[in-house]
Amino acid sequence: MTFAWSLVVAASSLFRVVGPSFVDEGQAGSNKTVGESVATRDHLFSDGIWIDWLHREVALEAKVVLRKGPLELLACSPDTREHESILVVLARPRDIYHAMGLIGLEPGSPVRFDSQKQHVLPPTGESLQLRIRYEEDGKERTVPASTWLRSPSLEKRIANVPWVFAGSHSTSDGRFAGDAEGTIVTLVDFESALIAVGALHTADNDALWLEAVTDAIPPVGTPCRLMISAALRRLEVDLMPDGSLRLDGSAVKVDEIVRRYRKVSAAGRAVQVLVRPILRTPPDVIQATVDRLEKAGLSRKNFRVQKAEDGIRSDILPPPQDAAQRNVSPG
């Protein structure tokens, strides 16, 4: 974990200067192939892994290997668990872990046994949104990963799956467990899971809780991109001591921030504006910025102010209680 996070600072500078144009999901009618679309907006990080620095999203090269039956995984590594996984992902899990760390995602832990309390603890980690992008009838489609899954017991599709960045772990001989077992996105309890469901689900064949939605999944062999991002999209705005604002490294007005917020929200994403006062930003400038955002139509529950680095108390107006309890749709 130390290695991944040691790279975050370096990545943040890249994030500021590398600003690939992004093709909105709504452009489903584009005549670009999946590969061409990814190449225009993302930057190659490693074999089979692209990073969209601007929108903090990781894209993984994948293909469909299963369309029917009970599942233990959504995505696995080649030559591992293709008989119980919809997708096979070509990239190494360790490299995926590092890419996720570079866009600021925080790992937790896969399922584990608490010896003190004598019970099993569910996977933890930052909440994620998983989407799948592929080409169908010459058009690009992007769907939440959950649309390919359903509960056989309830006979209905799963609206939202609480994906978390579990992070896998290192084995006693120094190997990355996710590499050894190919457990990239798991649906049941795997101690080596890189991405998991934030709840306990047994791998007992008689109790598997999800199966593939055959009619929603393209043919076996279809190339895809598995898209990974934070469930909560943050628009991070830097506040200068003179009251000016910067978003993605460029000067921005309050109205543009509100417009960007509404655009992301309209696309069905949970989104929050994070105002980050830089060193020595005066409290009155911070308060004035809060007032400007609210006057421009951004509700206080939809943005927060980060504490300034020099200890100045900048979270002047704490977000309402219901803001922390709102429903987030990870997909």
C-alpha cells in the first residue's frame, strides 16, 4: 500500500497538466469504437490499464467470457476463474491496485476474521462505481456493472451493488494475493479480493446470491472496458487567498462550478463540490466563497470546505446531517 500512496503526490501534478477531453456517456451514438474512445480521453498506465486523470477514473481492458449461471466474480484474471466470472481482465491486479491509488482511491481490507471478537468482518474500503463500456451494433454503450447481475432468489436485477476497494493483501512470501488468485472484482467472500462487495456473502454453491443476466450481456468474446471510479464524484476547487478559484488547474468562476456540478448530477452521478483553501487563505475569504456558491444556487449539503493546511478553521458551515446520510448509487 505504501508504494501506491507514495505515487499519489507525483500523480497529482500530472492530474493538473494532463487534461484529456472526455466523451460523455450520452454520446452513445458515436461511431468511435470502444478502443478509439478510450484512447482519446485516457492515458496508458500499464498493459491493459488506462487512467483518465481529469475525471479520476481507471479503465481496464476486458472481454466477456460468461453470460449465464451463478457467479462468484464479476471480473477475474486470465486462466483463473473464468467458469464463474462474467469478465476476464488482462491487467495484473497489482498494477490495477497502483492505478486506483494514483487517482486517490483508498483501499480497505478484504473479508477477514477478527480473532478477538471471534467473527468474520466484511470487506471495507472506499465506495466505488463500476461501469462497463462496450460496442453494440456499431455504437458505444456504457452501463452500470449491476445491470449484468440479478438475484436468483428474488428473481430481479440488483439496482446497486455496494462495491468497495478492498485492496487484496500481500502473502507471507511477498506476493500480491490478487495476482496469485486472479480475484479482481469478487461477488462472494475472497480474502484476496481487490474489489469486493461491502457485505458478507458465502461462496457455498447452494447459497450464491447473484447470477448473470444473459439478455443484458453481449456475446462471449466481446471486448469491453471495466471503468472504476469513486462512487461519489468530487469536483475539487482550489480557493486562493485573493478569493479566486481554480478547477482542474484552470481559473474558474462560481457559475461554471455550479454548471459542472449540475451536469454531473444530471448524468446520475452522486457528486460533491470540495472547496480547498490553500495555505493562509483568510477566514473572511472562505466565508465569502461559501456565500457566493449558495447565492449561485448550490445547496450547502452539496459542497463542503476542507480545512486549510495551516490550521485555519475553514469548515465554517458544517454540512447538514442528512448530507452524510444521502444515498449514493455506486452502480
